[in-house]
Amino acid sequence: MTLSLRQLRFFVAAAEAGTIAGAAAREHISQSTIALAVSELERTLGVQLFMRRQAKGLTITQAGLAVLADARPLLAHADELVSSARNLGGELSGNLTVGCYTTLAPFLMPGVLEGFATEHPTVRLSFAEGTQVELQEKLLDGSCEMALLYDLDLQPGIQQETLYITRPHLLLPRAHPLAGQAPVSLHDLADEPMVMLDNPPSRHYFTELLASLGIRPVIRHTTSSFETVRSLVARGLGYSLLIQRPASGISHEGVPLAECEIREEVPDMPVLLAWPARANLTRRAKAFADFCRRALADGPVRPAVGDHT
């Protein structure tokens, strides 16, 4: 029996939907067609791809996960082959999914989506947000072709390229006595309450940064929300350390903040473009990488004054 792209496509649909019914609805075909394609693929490969439970749908096996990680890029290349053949000498087309670290997304993705669409209008670019760990898993299982990440806790099998360098800064209430100083020593805040951004691996990074200076922070509040950190600091509930800087110096509630440079030497934080080391990147992914190198060389793409009004 010969393996077919059709079997792989229906297998991926079943894996992502979690049920035969969900896959059938997504592919607009009958449930029996999906079930037959998956069974044929299992016989061809000689492995069980799913555990089938009457009331719980499909549970993918370890063998299924391995096949899924290979099937996604294979199908992406097959789609690209069709698109390229139909548009010889013309524009890139087809689907491209990339990932972006949660707190980077509001700073990077609007400009990236708009700019890439201008250069490649027939490529359907979509993105997924997540933590460093979640996005690396998406790269390795083929859910995303590329991702925008920090240079933190990278797994084996991930290849990366630095796009730009940023540096942590101190966030204070505007009325704080140290807010007018430039720069501010973190030792002067050692006994004050801290609001900690708790998105992995942010907490570990900032805790280690402070520990390297001999500071044990008095963590009063933790939150996974970047904007909640800013709002709590603006209300005077503590100081914080962040990496990205919004264009506006006010919180979500309209309360002013003070963004201060840090007096101590602290490590820079590279922002990376990452992809699976073993991947044979599609032309769409290569075009995305080229765009990011140019557009993000100086950091996030800011809208021009007067744009989008």
C-alpha cells in the first residue's frame, strides 16, 4: 500500500481536531472517509497513530506525534509546490503560520503582519502566541514554521538568528522619589515591593538578574499580563523590571509611569527569529525571514505619525 498526501492531510486534521467528527467537519467530507484514511495510513506505516476511545475521541500516540511532526512540513511543501506551479514567475502564495512570544506580540506582530502583507499580498500569514516553551514545541511539531522569541532557554533542535538587541529597564510610579533620576540603582529599591511579570521564563530571568547583583526582591504581586504589571506599578503598588517599552508612558487606566534606565550593568536581551534546525524551509518562510531581518533590524516597527487615523 502506498502512502498518500491525502492520508497525511486527513491524519493531521484528525490530530488537530481530536475527533473524527471534528476532522470531517473541517475537511468537509464524511467521517468514514477520515477514519478510512487514518486506518490506511496506520497499515502503511505499521504503527498505531491514535488510541480510539468511544466517549473521548482520539488520543494521539507517541508514534503519532512523531509522524505529525514530519507530516506538517511535508504538506506545507506540497502546498507550496502547487502554488509555485500555478504562479511560475509570479508572487508567493499559500499559508504561513509563525509564532510570537506573548509579551513581544503587541510590539512586533502588528507591524510585521501589515508590512509582510504589503510585500507578499497573496501569502496568508497567521500567528500563534505562547510562552518560550510552547512556541518551541510548535516549531518542533510543525505547527509553526518560524517564531519570534527571546534568547532564553532554547531547546536543542532550534536554530536562531538575532534580529535586534534590547535591554531591561526599570518601571516606577511617576510620583516615586527616584523617578526623576537617570539612571536608577536597583539597590535603592531592594527593600521595596516588586510587581513581577510571571510569564515563563520572565520570572526566572529577572530573579537571576537581581540575584547577580546580590538583591533578593520583595515580590508583592505576580501576573502574567504585561499591561497588568504596568497598571499596578502606576498605582504605586511596587516597581517592576520589563524589557519592551510601549510608545505611551501611561498605564491602561491612563495613569502616568516612569521608565528609567538601570545604573548597574545588566545583560542585553536579544530578540530572535527561530526555526527547527532540521527544517527545509518553504519559500514563504524564507521570505518571512528576509522581511524580519530588514523590518526589525532597529527594533519594533512603529507606525508613522498620522498613520491609521
